[in-house]
Amino acid sequence: MLEMLHIPYTHSGPLAQAVSLDKVLTKTVFLAHDIPTPQFQLVKSIEHTLDPSLRFPLIVKPNSEGSSIGIFNENIVYDKLKLLERIKWLLNRFKEPVLVEEYIDGREFTVAILGNKPPKVLPIVEQNFAIFPENMPHIASYEAKWFFEDSLPDARQAYFCPAPISTQLKSRIEVLCMRVFEVLDCKDVVRIDLRVDKKDSIYCLEVNTLPGMLAEENVVSYLPIAARAAGFTYEGLINTILNEAVARYGLVQEKSMYQVLRNYWPQKYLQASR
């Protein structure tokens, strides 16, 4: 609607937004561009024939939800009986197809990318599974995100930022995420979720073209967390997204745009852009 009315806006365009909201479509695009993602199947009804090549454990998710909605602790399944039970429950509850994908046992990261010419990777955030209760699976489930993390006296316990990883793994993650940004034609800001297995193989899970941006420091909101670690204030993050869109639309001259961005981008990022 904004494009038809010729109204400039921030964030990615309608195609990137639509693709990223559909988890299976996103993963199909990944595969077409040799971007690694867990093996998967889309299930539209309980009568759907399950792919026998999928290896347990599996994880099941509603195909078009965000903020971990529909991703519960019991969605990791270890046998066909439990798999069918969870598929049936999700189909009935959410009235949409269900994604079944191989569960990657390992670490979970989220990577924010900010800007356009060139886009820049902010410090990588890692979920801190070490603080999870013994009976809680190591996933960013609905229970973990909306109950467990909210109960922590200090939200910083829930994550590491920058993630404590090797320089080599950091570089591989950044290169892969920049590839995702390019392939989906993302704009201004995006957040990409990944899993890394015990052999350091990286798997892209999904793309958040409208990542959450809660301002409070004592809440777990990954984009502001990464931005703060990079040296941004919250105001600086918001104004940078706005100014990147302004520059993208050519609403101000390049020279004056640099003067505007200088007020918000941390110096190390500005030096890299120049």
C-alpha cells in the first residue's frame, strides 16, 4: 500500500516481508542459494504422508508465526507417535500448515544486520542455555521467551553478547548472514536466527525482517542488545534505521546524509563505511 501511494518507509519491501513470514518458503529460498538449513517438510493435514528420510529428533512449528508463538517445550519429538500428536495439536490450534524440521542439537545465535551501503553485522548474540532448568529443552521456546526469561532478576543472564565464539566461526556466521540479507533483498535492518551443531556446522533457521525493538535494557530484545554492544544508544538505533531509509530513497544528498549518520553510528562503523 505504501509503495502504491509512493510513501517512503523503513525496513524491507513486501516480497522480503512475505517470504520471511513463511518459514518453509524462506527455507526453500535458502536451499536454492546453497544456504544451509535443517532438512524439513511442510505438513498441511494429519493425513499428510511424512517424509521417511527425516531423522529424529524433530521439531515442529506453525509455519507463519513469530515471537516463538506455537513453539513449545514439548515440540521436540523423538518418535512418530509423539510427532503425529504434536502436528495434530498445532494444526487444530493455529489453523495453518506445520513445519517439521530436523532438530539441530547445539548452540543458538541471532545476528542483526543494520544499514544498506554496505550493511553491517552487529555483535552476535548467543542464547545462554546453561541457565535453563534441567527439564527445559535448549530452544527459544514460548515458555523460555515469555515466562522463564521474564522471571530472571537480570535479563543479561539470558544471553551472551558478543557471543563467545572463535574468530573463524564468527567470520563464517557473518558471511552467511550477509548472504541471506542479499538473497532476500533485505533493507535497513534484519535479524537472522541460526543453530550451530557440535561440529560447528551452521544452519539458518529463519529471518526476521521486522525484529523486535523493546527499549528497556532489562528485557531480552535481541536487536537493541546487539546495537548496545556495538555502541549505539536506543535513540541512535531508531534514527539510524530511519536515516538509512532516507538515504536509500535519495531524499537527501550523500554528503549531508553522512553528517546525519555521524550523529548516531558508532565511529568504528562510520570509518568502515568511508
